[in-house]
Amino acid sequence: MMDYIIGHINYWLIIAVMMVGMFTLMSRTNMIKKLAGLSIFQTAVILFYVSLGKVEDGTAPIVAEGFSTYSNPLPQVLMLTAIVVGVATTAVGFALVIRIKEAYNTIEEDEIRELDAKS
Amino acid sequence: MSLLVNIVLLSFLVIMAIAVLRIKNLLAMAMLFGLYSLLVAGLFVVLDAPDVAFTEAAVGTGISTVLMLVTIASVRDSHEVENKGRNSSLALLLSVVMGVALMYGIHDIAELGDPTAPAHTQVAARFIESGQAETGVPNLVTAVLASYRGFDTLGEVTVVLTAGLGILLLLLRSEKPRVKGKKKDAG
């Protein structure tokens, strides 16, 4: 039981962070905060993948004399790509927020919905 | 020992995420978000992923926070409106249900750091075994990124280019359509 908890508590905490991000995304009406929640969700997923690549007593995957156990390089490579792509898509989101502010003069989702219902 | 550091950093991470959720001032939220990304970068170092940590520290902590600050500055609206009437219990229920489902889903996943996990014995083992001999790069992350999965990186560049073009088209459009509403300064 103890071994199970020690082996999994990392994943549980990451899932907790992920769900806080998802709750931020769903419950807040401010669009900048929604995007922050989305980013938190995304970094939690990235963290989950990288922690799957960890090997006990391993070292960073850089070949050097005197080391034979390395962490798994594959999840790290995939998540490097995911971080950069994630920031690029978040940047598009922020650009959309700026345009929405110009068009509606608000960044609160429910106010925008009201304005849309009127016009 | 590294597990202890791990758990402390992850608890800070949970606290930081809840702080981002609760704080009303958006400028303070941007700062907290930067701290959150920095903690994530620290966690990557503990998880033996220095390359990912560099990227997270530069891109996540640096560029993301700056983008958020620029957005807050240009919408000139740094306070979140309090929404008393809004009911977020459905969102809370959904998050809790999904969290529990995920925790159930990972119950038979390999434990953290288990060297016999299938993820470490298949393709990754080959990368570690012959990566340096085949590509001449001692850093296996670079070897996989630039050589074995080079097309992935090409696709990433395409996504970044598309995102850049999209941002330019969104922000440089000269005519600005407006929605006339009840607000006196709209339009």
C-alpha cells in the first residue's frame, strides 16, 4: 500500500493541478483568466508526460562516461515540441482577446453574450 | 530524496494554481502565473529533463508572462468582474468527476521511476543504446529532436509560423468592426 502511494502520489498531485486549471477554464468569465487556466491544464499534461519518462537512479539523457542509466529521452522531446506549440496557440488566444476587446469593449464572456443577444 | 523535493514542488504548484484561480487582480495573476511556470521548470530539473526545463523557463516563464502582461496592458482592464449570480457548481462537479476518473485510470500505470516500464524498454532503449553512434550528438534529446523525429520539429515550425501569421492578421487589420452595445463608450 505504501509503495503504491509513493509510486503514484506524483501523478495524483499533477492531476489535482490539471483539474484546478480545468475548473479555472470553465468557471471564470474573464477571458485572460480562461487562457491562464488553459495554460495551467496544458503544463500539467506536459508534466505528466515528463514524469512518465523518469527512471529511478537515472540521469539526464546526455551520454557521458561513468553513467549507464538515463531517463527516457522520447517524452522529453515530444514535450519540448508541445511547450513551444502551446505558447504559440496561447499567443493566438491573446490576440483574439485583444480583438474582442476592440469590438465589444469588454473581455467578460457573459457581457459579450448579452451584447450579442441585443444586436 | 528526489521524491520529497518532487512532492514539495508539486504542492507549491497546486497552491499556485489555486491562487491563480482565486485572485481578482489580473496583473497579480500574471505574476503568479510566471511563478507557476518557474516551479514547473524546477520540477523538470528534478525529473532529469534539463532541456525541457530550459525551454519552460525561457518560453513558459518568459514569453508567456510577457504576452499575458502585454494583453492586460492593451485591454486596459486589470480587474476581473465579480460574478455573484453565476453558478459554477456544474464546472466543479465536472472537474471533480474527471479528476477521480483520471486517478482511477492511472491506478495500474507504472510507478514513478520504474525502469521496467514498457515506455523505457521499447524504442527509447534503442535511442539510448545507439543514439550517439548514429547521430554523433551526446545529448540524446537533441539527437531525437533533430534527427530521429526531425519531421516533428518541422511540423512544429509550421505551427509556430501559422500562429505568427494568424496573430499578425488579427492585430494588423486596419478596419475594426465594433458591436454597438449599451456601454456608453462602445463604438
